[in-house]
Amino acid sequence: MTSTVKSRKETSLCVVDDEDEIREMIVDHLTDEGYRVFAADNAKTALEEILCKHPVDLILSDINMPVMKGFELLNKVREAYPATKRVLITAYNVEDYFDLALKYNIGNIFVKTTPFNFQELAAILENLLSGDIFGVWKYFAPNNTTLKSYFIKQGKQLEADAQRIVSNLPIIDTTNKIELVLIELLANAVFYGIRKESAEKKEEWCYNFELSDSEAIAVASMYDSEKFAVSITDNGGRLKKSDVLYWLHRQLAIDEKGLPLGIFDSHGRGFFIARQYIDRLIINIDKNKRTEIVLINYFTEVFQGFKPIYINEI
């Protein structure tokens, strides 16, 4: 059967950014990678001179621009060109935009770090363009040999499983925080993804069980000289991008008493905790089939800047 995935030379991208230096840097890199790249310094030009004349597979737009902001531009793109993939980019705090991300259904906001993280941008764009969003190895150079796999089955062993996974990673200062995040996300995968438990009835949860082979939570870990990553995959696929954005927004939005709206929420806190402790939180969802959570931490503060958000749903 002939593949329907386009080659890079057949793939068209549009980069929209009012900062000439940033725009030209991204365009030059993507062109060198083999893509056909259009560029615009504002949303009006992108809409009236590029998108209406050329089929574009993906648009990468800055958020803060004069005339029209990136969220508004991508909303117009979604309405007029629904097949076009959409990614925002910013140098500012992504958490300030969670309400707009929820409103406009935007799951991918890349950040401009110093130095610019071209490897991460390449992985995110390739995933979206190919439709193949799963796999921790996508964030590493080819032929990496540090891949380790685990299968989580027992509800009462989650803490021990988290410790076992972390023990096979390089020594890091944030070991206890990584274990906490893994316990939270393993519990999400087991109890929500597979067993379909209610968050409001945690006191009734039974931990004395063993999942079948088809239900087991698949965990993979990798590392190189720069970073390590852990992926957690369940075969439930019950998570939704809109739910994750909603939960993250509630943890940051403040009520009239000055408290986070989601301070007493029983669901969704694991993702907020993960985002606080982990450099990169990536969530991939194939509805009703599987959910993959990828955690990436760098060993040093090599990429200075705010944290991006990546939530992909197919």
C-alpha cells in the first residue's frame, strides 16, 4: 500500500512572527531541513497573501503580534483551513495563556528559549505532520541504546514501580520529585485510564488487583548526555485535550478569595504537579485507544526560558 505521508519537500509550512531575526532563523532552519517554507511578519499577510493562495500543512505563529494576535489567527485558520496543523510560539510565560488555549482549543505552544531548541521544535513538527505522535524515542538522536521498558500491573506496587524506574535513570538532584510525579501519573493511567474509577471516590478505591497483559501500563525510559525521558502509556485513551487544559487553567486561575479555583479539585492535579517539576510535559491522545504521557528533564539549564505545553489529540 502506498504511503500517504508527504515527504518534506512536499510539505509546506508557514512561519508568522513580527520579529525579523527570530522569523528568519526559524525559516532558515526549516528550509535546511527540507520543508517548503512561507514567511509573514503579521497575521494579515499570512491570511491574505499566503494561506489563500498556497496549501499549507502547518502554521507556526507567534502569539504577541500587532494587528492580530496568534490565537485569533490560528482560530481563523482552523475555521477556513481545518486540515492545517497549528502551533503557537512565544517568549513569554505559557501559563498566562491557558485560558486562551482552552478557548481556542490550542494544545501546542512552543517557547523561544536561549539557545533556541531546534531539536525539540523538529520533533514536535514532525509528530504533527506525520500524525505519528507516539514514542519517547522521537525526542532523541537515532540509535540511542538506553531504552528500558516496564509493564505496570499491580495497584499496590505503584510507589515501588516508580522507585524502580527512577533507579535506572542517571543520578539527578530531583529524584524525589520525579518519583512523586511518576506515582501521580501511574495512578492516573491505572485508575482513570484503565479501571475507570471516579476521582470523587478515592476513599473507595481498591488497590489489591493485578491488570491483565492487555491492560498493563507500558513505561519506557531513555537518556543521553543532555536529558532523560520517561513515557507512560495506557490503552484506555479516555483523556481529552480540553480536560487537561481545563484542569491546568483551574490550578492557576484565582477566585475572589485569592485562592486557585482548582485548589480542592480531586482530578487533574497530577498534570499540574508534573508541569511544575518537569521541564517538558507532553501528552499524546488517541481517543478511546491509548494515552501517552512523556516527561523530559534536562540535566542542566541548557535551554533558558519558560516551559512549553504540548497536548496532541488524534
